[in-house]
Amino acid sequence: MPTALVDGIKTRYEVIGDGPPLLMYAPAGFDATLEKWRTQGVYARIKLLDHLPGKYTCIVFDRRECGQSGGRVERVTWAHYVDQGRGLLDHLKIARAHLLGGCMGCCPVLAFGVAHPERVMSMILYWPVGGAKYRVSTHQRFADHLAFIAQHGLAGVVALVAQEGKPFNVEPRGGPWASVIKSDRAFAEAYAKLDVEEYKKLVTDMCDGLFDRDTSPGAEPEDLLRLDIPALVVPGRDASHATSAARYLEECLPKAEYWDALPDSQTEETAPALLLDFLERSSAARRPL
């Protein structure tokens, strides 16, 4: 599978299908790999990659710090995830694309739309993360990682990841760089030698910056309210994907369409057809005269 070097970090990606480009930010939080479009929850059920590539060039990738993509220890923000997607489009020589985000992948889609609206044809926000329970549980995940470091140090994190091999989503103690520690020995060796106190502050600031609200994170409402980009919002309904987060995005995005369907109604028969119709209408609306 091909890789691209984006901002000095390896990105594993795959291009599937033919037609207008569709950049897809994967679901599954801090384990957002391209396989999740076929294996994760609702996405396994609706099988988007069995339907969208027939009319669109689907660009799927492992988000940085996930799967086989690389990473860098820094205070990661939504802008860093935007840079990865933009860099991948540049690598593929694509000027404009539709954007599709699932779960936490909705957040960089929103940030991308704000930062580079001229490069975005439309946005699909499928099960955006958000809600008070999501913020609390995510902060607890970071707290568990920091508590483990306080007891075992960074070398202990490396040893844990080597033994368990689990991503941050599954094993909070391994932290947000667990996947890179697992796949890159040189990275793991350098990670174990970092200054612990500086690292702890960096992780705290990263958590506070990414998950700073009880609704859908990713971009400020004032910026969303100014966007002139067609958007489709599809709600989830659980502790990580509060319906209130989807309704918030409907409120903030001037050109939002909201699919008012409960998760059980989102099936392979209904969801791909809805997305394809939205993409076609968005392509036509933004096609130059």
C-alpha cells in the first residue's frame, strides 16, 4: 500500500474508485485507520466503500499516530490533522475535493473547511463526536495515561505497548502515540528518553485543546457560521456521538442538510444512496460555469 511523506510524517493511504475526489477522514478516534471504513460499527453495516467508489475517487488513509502512519510528539491540534489531509491532496495533485468524516474524523473535516474553504466542494459529517459524556470520557482516557506515566515513566509506556500492542482507544495507558511506538522502533527509543514533565504538560495541553467543549469540537462556531460549503450531517446516538452534537452542527453550518434518521434506519440500502445524492447535488452546485 502506498505512503506519502506529509510534513515529515509518513501517511499510509489508498485510492479507490474513479470520479470526483472524496477525501475520507476515518472513524475510530485514536485508532483511525483506513480499514475502519469496513470494520467499525455503523460503517461496517452501511458499507460505504462498496458503493461510493463507483462514482467517486475515494482517498482513505491512516490518520497520523494511527495504524501504519507515523507521528511526532507535539501538541497535536485539529490543524495538524488538516495539514495531513491537505498534504495528501497535494501529493495526489488534487486541487479540490469533497470531504467525508466519520466519528472523530468529523472534527478535522470542520477544521479543514474553515482553514481552506476554496479546496472543499462539500462536507459529510457522519456521526460527529460530541456531548458531555464524550468530553468526560476522553479526558479520563488522557488522565489514565498520565497516571500510568507518573508510576512507570515513559519507558514503562514503551514496555506496555510492546507487550499489549493496543492503540490508545483500547488501552488508555499507552497514550496517543501508542501505535507509532508499536510500529517504529526508533520512535519508541526516542520517546522513552523524553523529558517526563515536559511530556506531561504537552499531553495535558493537547487534551484540553482538542476536547474543550461539550458539543462537537473541531472549529469555532463563529467560523462555522461563515462557511459557504454544502454540508450533510448524519447523527449518531450514543455516549460518544450525542445527537446534540449533530444538531449543533446543523445550527452552525448555513448550508447544512440534516438526515433525521435513527441509527437503526441508517442501513446499506439507505445511507450510501443518501450520500451519493448529496455529493451529486453538491458537485453540480459548485461546478464552474
